[in-house]
Amino acid sequence: MFNAFRTTVLLAALTALFMTVGYFIGGTGGMVLAFGFALVTNLFGYWNSDKLVLRMQNAVPVERSRVPELYDMVDILSRKAGIPTPKVYLIQSEQPNAFATGRNPQNAAVAVSAGLLKHLETHEVAAVIAHELAHIRNRDTLTMTITATFAGAISALAQFGLFFGGGNNRNNPLGGIGSLLMVFLAPVAAMVVQMAVSRTREYEADKHGAEISGDPLALASALQKIAGQAGRQVNVAAERNPAMAHMYIINPLSGQRMDNLFSTHPDTGNRIEALRKLAASMHVDDKGRRPQPRPQPVSTGRDIGGGWRVPTVGQTDEDGGQRGPWG
């Protein structure tokens, strides 16, 4: 209920920002046009923004037969989270990263990059997926996806006003100066809202995701590895569409570490420290194990190390050496 209220307030604020941009560019007429544009953006964002985001981030659906270990992992963790199993997508990028999208848990998708499967251990991949499932369960994905759509649309509206005569409109209270200010300030204002929303929800998804997977330290290790690689591997799709950067588990655009309002994500070190404190409170060690109530020996099970095979979309697997979702 609270997330629904928060989403409604955010959309109302973005709509008001849209109308303000329209007013400073085209006066009352511009404000009316901007309001109509905002309504269309709201409707489009609710029904189609997830598909748009997946397409713009070069994410392609992956069949279960291509990577059954990943599907099994998503399925098991979804049941632990108490939500329907989302669709699985592969991001065509060597940068390790992931995001979730969808208007509700019944219409959700989890997208992981080829680099994530390549560079992370199996239990770390599971922790990342649990983080994304927490976003879905908390219904963050609708807000995050629509905010990305609005941020891009506000920037486009401001540019449209500049190039099509907004500066010469007599109804503009500040004339050409007002239009120029809105061209630069409107996208910044939208991004500030976007970044602030992302930061608070990332902390919550870290906590809830760690509770779903039962392994806070695996998520801490995954965040450290992803942050280290993000500064060295370029995510081309994210660079082309920076308004969507906040959807990823780690900022795909840079290695920025400032924990302030203008960061798309909280500082990775702060997130890791919070996860370590959570692990201590849960009495979980670095193997994701809790103290056993009985002294009987416990089977170690199969290795939970790496060994992910990154699926190649459009080709047939001939390798039969697949492993289950936990190693």
C-alpha cells in the first residue's frame, strides 16, 4: 500500500514537472500540451515501458533449454520470495550487471548480463537475482521503469521547445532565457528525482534480497565485483540511454562513489557494510551457513563455485555438462 502511494505521488510530481517545463517554454498553451503529453506518457509507461527498457538495453529472452541452471535458480528464489517466476532475459554486454522490470509481479522480467554469468560465482549470481526479485516483490519496478521513461521524455520536451521556437513565445514569462533555463534544468530536475528514488530503494532491495537468498555476504561480494568491473567494461546500451542507469543493481555508467543526491546508486562501500551487519545479525558466515543446532556432520553438497556457461542466443547447445542452480 505504501509503495503504491509513493508511486502515485512520484508520478504526480513528474507530471507537475512536465507541465512546468511546458509553461516556461510555451506559456499556458505549452502547459496544456505538456499535460496531455504527460497523460500519454503515464499510460504508455504503465503498459509498455518494460518492453521498451528491455529492447533499449539489448536484452533478449532466453529459452529454458539454453540455460536451465539460471531458470531453476530464478524459479527457486521466486518461490522463496512468494512471487510468480518472472521471465528471464540476457543483456548483450560484457559488463556484469542486472536489472528487473515490469508493472507488477505477474508481468515482470529479470535481465542479467553475459558478463554477470561470466565473472560471478554461482552463489553470487543467486544473491543478485534475489536482489532483483526483491524489487519486483516491493513493486519498485513500475516506479523505476516509468521514472526512466519520464526522465527521457522531459529532456525531449525541453529540447523540442528550444528547437521549435519556445524561446520566442510571448506567453513565456521569462522569454528566451526561461526556455534556455528549462532546457538545462528540467532534465536535471527529473534526474534528481530519479536518483533519489533509486538510492532509497536499493538499500531496501539489498536487505530483502539478502533475506530471500539467505546469504548477505554473497550479495556483498557480488556488489564489490560488479562495481570493480563496471568502471572497466563499457555498457554501450546504458551509455546511449543514461536515463535508465538507475535500474541496474550497480551504476553502469561510471565508477562514481559519492553517496549524495546526484548518484544514481548509494555508495557501494556503504551497501556492503550494511550487508555485513545484516549477516552478523542473521548469524550467517561467508559460505551462507548458519550455526547448526545439532553436532551431526553436515554434507557439503556440490561445489557452489563458478562455471557458468554464458548462453549464445540463436545457437544450439552441444555441451551437456550443465550444473544445477546452486553449482
